[in-house]
Amino acid sequence: MRNRIIIILAALGILGGLISAFILGQHKAAQPPVFKPVSSPYVSAIYANGMIESEQGSGENINLYPDVSGTVTRILVHEGQAVKAGMVLLQLDDTVQKATTRQLQKQAEAAHSLLQELKAEPRRENLAVAEAQVEQARSNLVIVQDQYDKRLASWQLDARSISKDALDNAKNARDQAEAGLSLAQKQLELVRAGAWSYDVKSQQSQYEAARQAASASEALLAKYTMRAQIDGEVLAVNAARGGYISPQGAYDAYSQGVLPAVVMSSAQTYLSVRCFVDEILVARLPAPDQIRAEMTIRGTSQKIALEFVRIQPLVSPKLELSNQRQEKVDLRVLPVLFRFAKKDLKAVYPGQQVDVYIGSK
């Protein structure tokens, strides 16, 4: 019985081996590639990694940071939206700055009112009072002069008719009235002269200082509103309503770093491609007027002819783009910029990596 079981198991093993050998020995045709592998369209060419960017006269994308810190109260744009220069992108909480600006504006208005008051002197009412005081002093002088003349005439006729003390008191009263008239006249001249020039200049300076303080506060208030500086397109909004941003940017919980509050590009009629040519291949670059290039969008068979723009004449350390172990990050590269028209191109965005072959005409 035991030998029979062993024989049956051996037979089953042989049968299974034959079936496996038959199945594994069948030839299967290779699956066709999803897209055509990248290849050079030129007889002789230089390969380079490229990065699609928005087209700029200099630099790359436009990274916008606020000039002040605060909480975001409104976001008025969305990613992918075309914007015009001066359009509001987002608004920060400006409650405190608004109150400060209004206070400084009121102080400037008060300083200006006082300046106008000084320039408008003499005031008609003050002038009328001063003139009335002169007339009163003159009338008082006439009265005491008449009293003194009468006492003096009486004393001259008969020294016993009036005491010398009464005569002296009348004379002193007349002298006092004359002094009062002189004081009233000088006061009238002072009122007619208006404000002292030094007072006007001092108040003018105070008004200018208050006005400049208000203007500076208004300029600071305007910085709580982030606006587009050029016509373009919003690529990314890294701020959220209710979130806090600062001149260093907006905190990103994923990378635990800071990002620009808003990233913009120019109007995307054209896009740029920044290629990084290894330093050992720089000598093989054709002359600028002979350069031509073609890029391939990764993951597709789409090939796009590129227009040469310029060479950035600064060899710098290579960026680690692919994150592959075999990529040398200690190599230095020369950036070469191209551009292409975006019209009718789909699935092409700034930030994409592309394969570029640079040849010559």
C-alpha cells in the first residue's frame, strides 16, 4: 500500500513538471510600448534635461511674498486664472493699520487747520476788539486829561484852591491813561501784523511732518493688499483664508518649510524650457545662431521644436532633478534657454521635466 502511494505521487510530480515545462516554454509576444522611446532627431546632438518654465525676460516664475505679516481675510483669485496688472490677489487683516492711518490723517488735518488759522490772521473779530480797546483808551485819556487841566488851572490861579496831592494824582492818572493808550495802540499793531513768520514756519513744518506720517501709514496700509505686478496667470496659491503669512512666505505642513504666498507666470502665450547642459558637453554646443533643439514630453510621444532664446553664461552646480542614485549632483551645468508656443498643446505645464536634444542647423 505504501509503495503504491509513493508511485502515484511520483507520477503526479512528473505530470506536473511536464505541464509546467509546456506552459513556461510557450513564446509570448512582447507588449508594444505605450509611447515611442526618446531618440535624437539629429545626426549629432547633445542630450540635456530640461524644465518647463513661464517665459520671463529674466529669472523664472514670479514668486510673490507679502511685505507685511498678517492673517489672510480674502483670496480673490484661483489657480489657473488669468490676471491683469494691479488686480487684487489676496487681502490681509488691516484693521489695526486702518485705525492708525485714520488717526494720523486726523492729526494732519488738525495741523493743517491750525496752519490755515495762522495764515488767515488777523481775524476780523480780534482786530475789532483791538481797535475798540484803542478807542476806549483814547476816550479815557481825554477824560483824565480834562480833569488834570482843570486842577492845574485852578492851582495856577490860587495854589490854595486845590491841594498839591490832588494835582499830582490827576497828573498820574493822565500819565497812566497815556500809557494805556500807547499799550492799546501797540496791541492793535500786533494784531494787524498777523501771525509771526516763525510761528507760521514752525506750524508748516509740523503739518508737513504729520502729512508725511499719514502718507507713510497709507503706503503701509496698501501693502496689506497683494496685487499682481504684471499681466499673467496664477500658477499656485499657497495661502488659505484664515491662515497666517509673513514676508518669509506661507508655512507648508507637508514640507515643513515656507512657500511663496502666490506663484505667477507671465501670460502663457509662450513657455520657456531651461536646459542643463553638462560641463563636459559645453564645448560641443553649436554657435548660438546655429542652435536648434527638440524636446519630448515625458510619458508621451509628443515632440516639440524649440526656439533658441539665450545662454545663461554662468556654470553652476547641477540640480538633482530625477532623484536617481546614478545622477551626479557634483557635476556642473550650463543653463540654455529655449521657448515654444503653447497654443493647442495639452498637458504642458510649468514645472514639468522634459528631454531635450540640442543639434545644429
